[in-house]
Amino acid sequence: MTTTTPSSATSTAVAPTASAASSAVAQWSADPYADALRSGRGPLFLRRSDGWLLPLEVERWCASADAADMSVLRRCEGAVLDIGCGPGRLVAALSSLGHRVLGIDVSPAAVARTVGLGGTALCRSVFDPLPGEGRWGSVLLLDGNIGIGGAPEALLERCARLLAPGGLLLAETSPLDVDERAQVRIDDGRAPHPDSGAGQMFPWARLGTRALLRYALPAGWSAARQWESGGRFFVALRRV
């Protein structure tokens, strides 16, 4: 395992700028992403500026919640906010478990698919004003969404403000021991040249479990549990 800490990484929690947020919204609303959600299949990637590709698991996202998902959802407490809900499988599964649940996503296609499954979802960024701030029992950051905004400290701070006292943050981490900040864009891998038709870059992060705890514990979170299921890795953090 390797740890990557780019020189652009910072220990200061800075919320994404308005331009960075609008860039991310534009990219997650871009046709390749919307098309993939409508069809339920990829290929789809996050492409770094150096050409490195991170595959996105569109088929899994568009399927029903699997055993690894359920290992997280059964730990949810109270009303649940699913940040970056995508096509809505977790919202639907939580509803079937009897939770009051709201999904948020910056992609209109993702929100439409979630609503089509019978879920409740809003087209919002986590950094926008949201219903129930300070009253959510649980907040989800699955499917790589710990990377939203490219500033994990700012995202953790925002989640703390969304949760009720003692609330639970359930996050999925990278299987690698990684701490990376990068500029990425959405790519379907079909263009003959990597930069042809390239959309706007936006900030993203990848964190392994050790990196997440390194940011969370000094910020006042307590580590409630760590586990692995189906080759995926999860952390439960308690707001104290």
C-alpha cells in the first residue's frame, strides 16, 4: 500500500469556493454521467490531469443495495441524509428499512432516478443550505463521496453541522492507504484523445481509513467502528 500526499494538500479546512462548487455541479450534470445513469452502465471514470483514470462503478450504483451496502445501512440511526445519493439505491433501501431519508445530489439525472424509485431527493450540494441542519441522526458518505469538494476537513466540518449531537457519520474509504487531493473531470473513456472535448476540472479527494481518522479525531469526532465487507472499507464516526 502507498500513501500519496500531493503538495497541494493542506491541513487547513477550507470550504470549496463558489467557482469550484459550480464547476463540480456542471461536471456531475454533464452528459456522460447523466447518460450512464439513464442507461445504468458505464464505462465512466474520473480522469486526473495527468491522465490517470479512476473507474466509477455505475452498474453497482444503479443496482439494488448489496450486502456491503446493507452492512452500513443497518447501522444507521434516526433520520438519514445520503450525501451524493447518485441513482438512489441507498435511499430506496433505507426507506424499506423504515428510516426517514433524504438524498441530495448535484446531478439532476441522479435526483430524477432516485425520485423514480420512490425516494425523496433534492438537487443540492452538501455545502448548500439543507433541510434539518443540526437534526440528522445519520449522514452517509459512500461510493467515494468522502472526496466531495477535495477538502476532507471542510467536508467533515460540514457534516458535523448537519448532524444532531451524538449523530453518526458513516463513510466509505479507499482500500488503499492513500491521502490524495487532485483536480479531476468526468470521462467516459471513449474520446480518441484524452483532452478532446474535456470538460471543466473540479477538486476531488481519495482517503484511506488512516487518513480519514487523521483528520477526524483532532476535529472532535470519535471512531465508533471500522469494518470491511465485500472488499469495501467503512468507518463510523460519532459526533461528540
